[in-house]
Amino acid sequence: NSPVEWWRESVIYQVYPRSFLDTNGDGVGDLAGITSKLDYIADLGVDIVWISPFFTSPMRDFGYDVSNYCDVDPLFGTLADFDALIARAHQLGLKIMIDQVLSHSSDVHPWFVESRQSRTNPKADWYVWSDPQPDGTPPNNWLSIFGGSAWQWDSRRRQYYLHNFLTSQPDLNFHQPQVQQAHLDNMKFWLDRGVDGFRVDACIFHFHDAQLRNNPPAKKQNTVSVAESNPYGLQAHIYDNTRPENLEFFKKVRLLLDQYNAVSIGEIGSDEALKVMAEYTADGDKLNMAYSFNLLTSDNSTQHIRAEVEAFEQLAAASNKAGWASWSVGNHDVNRVMTRWGGANATPEFAKVLLAMQLSLKGTPCLYQGDELALTEADLPYEALQDPVGLTFWPEMKGRDGCRTPIPWDATQANAGFSAGKPWLPVPAEHAAQSVAQQLQQPESALNFARHFIPWRKKIAQLTRGDIFFYDAPDSVLALRRDLAGYPSVLVVLNLSSNDVEFDLPVSAEYHDLSGHGLHGSASGGRISLPAYGAWFGINNS
Ligand code: TEU
Ligand code: CA
């Protein structure tokens, strides 16, 4: 009986550094800001802090375009600042997970600058280059997620290069073993500095079909394109991503990580995400965890949540027991869940039940900064937009700025305490009213609930480690049981709507109120009563 791996029992909290806390008044959050707020994060009771990219970058995609994998961008600080951050985090018992954007680099990365010089230089095949078709058009029909062809003409080399995202994010050629090795060396650099894990960006895009075959049309329009009007959704992406060679690369990553007791979580933006998640986390020798966009971009539907979790568990069981999901409902790429799922009238009570939901599913929850404050999606005018995706698809898709606005720390200070200068994105007036300082004063606030609930859940082994089983329940309700050998079963009933609900569950009177979580609801025998956004937790002590 091997001990449970620590990461399966952990809660991840994502920090988007630009918007966390600015300490030097330039309007952009920085590493020193994160360090100064690590106590705040530790007080939430989370275990792992995932920090979005802070590496040297021209910031065309706000850091997801790296020009030096082993240094800190001056905007965010220095390597010494990062060392201080790690040291403080470890003092507080927090693990630090950093982003690894391996699939592509920035076009100003020295690798790409060299690669584009000629067809014969030492890094000539470090990126994906191809001649045009005889009529001058791109080599095949692959498309960029961020719009247009995935191929960009380079007049210097007189060839096209591949980019799955922005034209300034050329795709690295993982078929070249030196590219893989360079990444592994850079990962080792950070592991030696003390990081505890990596979030692997857009990792299904590492490999492409070496023959550059055309993608076939999709059987039905898929949901992975950022906007409905983006023809990306009309193709089945079988040749431009998720190639089998990726599994071998992840095995190399795992061998390295295991030496440091460090872990990985992969971002799976695929139409067959659950299948890929199960495959990439199977056998305990590739990724540790993986997440999809399936709950990040969907509407509020308990049926959908249930279907996702059940389908993943089935797929993981079919491969083996090691497969492990991470469930998230918010991150820096999607509309804030309060608005997306709660609509205009959702109250902070909704944030509470959502947190309870995330922490009741089987898998490692990943929380996004500000969701603990019940922040809503910011409705920014076109003039305030920064995200290239919003600027491309406006107004159909307003981009990702609305979830990236600064954290409101204290409503009594300028810019709600985020920055003494002009913030890179405005602090919405309605967010200032939900500042950290203010919520700490309110016993019933969403923040105080999070600070209470996350540590509470951690003590209940069934909720961190148990198997999951769903009951049929009314539409807005999620009813599930967590079973762990040697422990009494725990029943969780969550109302994700603003209506009261009352219904019968086919469970007997042996379930008793499991108190201490801070949500409202009651049960008598199998009769469950939940107010708006209420929840009931029961335990079978018979
Ligand atoms: O996202 C990859 C990805 O799949 C997203 O493009 C996603 O489809 C979209 O944002 C949904 O709205 C990662 C990063 O999380 C994102 O911030 C980067 O822009 C992207 O990679 C390129 O590095
Ligand atoms: Ca700053």
C-alpha cells in the first residue's frame, strides 16, 4: 500500500502575475507583489501556487511568448526575486508550480532569430518550416486558434513557419531531439532553483504530423476555437496536434520530475479532451494531472459537470487507475465563472457553492485568483482591450481581459490597492466593493468561506481521495457520494441555482449531517432541502 501521492490531495491556486499586486507603481503586478501576498494565499488553505509566465518576453501574448526560458522579465523582477518568492512559499508550506510554454517560443527568442536566418544553420529545423505550394499558398490547411492560417510567410528564409497561436509564437519542432533536450535542460534549471511543478501550456501542440497532412473537416463543429466564427472549429485536428510521439516526450519529463518529487499538469485544449487527459495521465509515467476547457467555457449545467466527471473516470479506469483530472471553472483564458454560470444576478453565495462543488469532485481542484472573492467578468470597452484574441474577434468574443483585471486588495486605496500607478487593465468599480480587506471584515463573505472551507475539506479523506458516484437529482442539483475504503461514505448535495429545491434522494436515514462546512441545507432521511446556492454534506456513520 503506497502512500497517496501528495498532489492528488492538493488544491492549486493560479496567480496571473500581471494582475496580482504591483509593488513598483508601473501598473503591472510583479514577483515581489506575489511574495508579499503569499501569506494571503497560504491562509486560503491551498497547497500549490501556479504562477502564469513571468519569463523574459516581448509580451505579445502577455508572457505566453517566451524569449528566454531561464530568466525573469524585468517587468516582473529578477531571478533573485524569484528565489525570494520560492523561499517564502516553502516557509509557508506552499509549493510553487510555474508555467512551461514549450510548444512555441517568441519570435524574438534567439533560437528563432537563428532558425530564420537560413535553411542550413544549426537551428534551421528547430521550428516547423515548409516550402509554399507551387502557387505560393501555405503548405496545408492548418489553422491558428487565434485566427487565420497556421502558416506565416518569412521573407528571409522564403519559407512558411508554423504557429498554432499568434504569428509571433512560432511553433518549435519537437521532432528535432535537440529541441526536447533544450526544454528538459531549462526545466532542470528551475527544478534546481526549487520549483515543485510545471503547468505545461498548450501541450497537445508539441508535435505535428511530420508529413504535414491536411486536417479533414470536423464531423460536427468542435468547441475548441475561441470564437464561433473562427473556422478552426470546422476542422478535425488530427494532424496538427495530439500526435503519439508526445507520450514519449512526457515520459522523459516525468523521469526528470520524479527525481525532484515535482509534478506536472497539462493543459488540454482538445475537442476530445477527456480522452487525451486520460491518455496523458495514464500509467503513472507521463503527466501527473491534466485539465480541459470543458467546464471552463460551458454554460452552467449540473448534467454537464456530472457527464464530464463520469466520462473521465470511465476513460481513466479503462486505461488504468493512475489517470487523474484537475477540475477548474476559472482561469486567465475564460470568462469569469460568476458571470458565465451565475448570470447578472448571482450573489457571492454562488461563489461559495461553486467552490464547494470544485472541491467535492474527484481530482485536484485548480482555483483562479479572484474567484475566492466572487469577482464577476469585467465588461471592458474596446479601448481598454489588451488581449490580441479580443482585438481579433471583437465583438463576438471580447477576449480574455475581462477575467484578467487586477485583484482588489483594499477599497480605501487608489486602484483598490493593486497599484500606485495606472493599472494595465482597469479595476472595475464593482470589484473594489469586494476587496480583500473588506471581505475579511465580513464573516459571511465569499473570501471567509473559502478560508474556512478549503482547510475543512482537506481533513475529509473521502473528499480528497474517495471514488465518486453520482445520483440522479433535479436539474440544478449535483448529488454525489465519495467512497473510500475504511471510511464512512460522504454524501454531497449542491444547489447551483438561485431557487430553493426540495427532493428525495434514494438514500436512507443513515446519513447524518456532516457539519462545519458553512453552507446551508438540511436533510431528513432522504428528503433534501436546499435554499438558493445551498448545499448539504452527509456522512454514513451507521
Ligand atoms: O492556451 C491554449 C489554449 O488552448 C487557449 O488558446 C484556449 O483555447 C483559449 O484561450 C480559450 O479561450 C494557452 C494559454 O493558457 C493561453 O493564455 C495562451 O494564449 C496560449 O496557450 C498560447 O500560449
Ligand atoms: Ca510592477
